[in-house]
Amino acid sequence: MLSLPEAINYWFLNSLPTTLILVAGGQGLRMGAAIPKQFLPLQGKPVLYYAARTFLDTFPDIKIILVLPFEHISYGNIFLQAFDQRIDLEIVAGGLTRFHSVQNGLRETDENSIVFIHDGVRPFITSELITSCYAQALELGSAIPATVVTDSIRQWNGHRFTAIKREHLRSVQTPQTFRASLIKQAFEQEYDEAFTDEATVLERNGGEAHLIDGLKSNIKITSPEDLVVAEAFLQQLNPE
């Protein structure tokens, strides 16, 4: 029998169904790889397996919508074969841009749910961050993970690069998390090149993007060096 705090926590985390839109675009050109970077092996599993596994461990009944470029749809079988159990998976063809790919994924979501939109090449998401994003999106409508910027930053002003105050900056991550009704409505507007992520789409539509503390370990694999770092980090997490 669950204790009272456990029962409250269970009710809270299951008060709305969940959907993961796993965005798996990219050609792997910077990786110098013959296959898309999100399907490159990381300790014997495709990169995008690890994020999906963590979401499933956190919300076992979560629906996963895997968004792939049309020419990579067949790679969905590689993803499925990485799991040792049946999962609720739908594969959707992406669009010309990330906006259109996410838009295609959102069409398959339930309006009365919480939607996580996550980069397939961020394998080290944690259950703690997922549940924090869920709780904040449930309360405020959105949860956008972000970390403080620790490097010195300079900006081009038309004549030279000048220093800017990094305390005013945040590095935005995923999963960008929303009440589905809010983000689905936001994605009904026309595409604009100024849209850099889902949060900017929400803001253009009059919504508010509420930040939440992200994780430095929630890295995005975009280069061969990143893959080496990911291998080392995964080895540290699973030394056996």
C-alpha cells in the first residue's frame, strides 16, 4: 500500500496523460557518418533509445511519437528493436523545418495531455528533470529547461564583437514541455524563420515560456567529439 505522500505523488504525476514527441531530424553530416546521428550506436543502442528509455521509466504509459525525415522512416525499426518490450509508438514523417516536423507530431497528440518535445540526440535526460517539467507544465502551462551560461560571450554589433553580460543569458535545452492545448494552438500559426524552438512559437502566439533549471549533463550530440564524451559519460553511469 502506498504511503500518503506516495499516493499524492502518484495521483499528481498521473493526472494528465503524457506524450513524448521525439524529434529525430538531422543527416549526420557533421558526424561524418553514413547513418543519421540519432541512430549511431552508443554502447550497442541507437542514441535516441536512451532518452526514450528514461521517459518510459518515468511514465510507463507514455505515448511516443517519433518524428523522422521521410527518407529515414525505415530506421524506425532500429529504434523499435532496441526495446525488450512493446511500446506505444507512432512514427511520423517530418517536414521541411523543425517547426513543420513538430507540427506534424503535434497533430497526433491528445489536446488534454502534457506534451514533451525532446531532441533525439540528447540521451542523458533524467527522470527528475522530466517530472519537474511535467509538474511545472501542469501548473503553469509550460516548462523550458535552461542552464546558466558559464563561457564569456561576445556579440557582433556591426563593427566589432563586444562583451555582453552572461548573467542575462540562458542556454535552452529540451524537453520543452507544454499543456498540449496551448502548444497545439500555437502551432496553428504560420511558420516564421524567427522561430528557433517551440518556446518562441508559444510566445509569438501570446503564451508565456516558463523556464526551469536544466542539466549540464543534458548534452546534445552534434559532433564526433560529443559522441566520445557521451560514450565516456555512459560508461561512468553503467560501469558494468
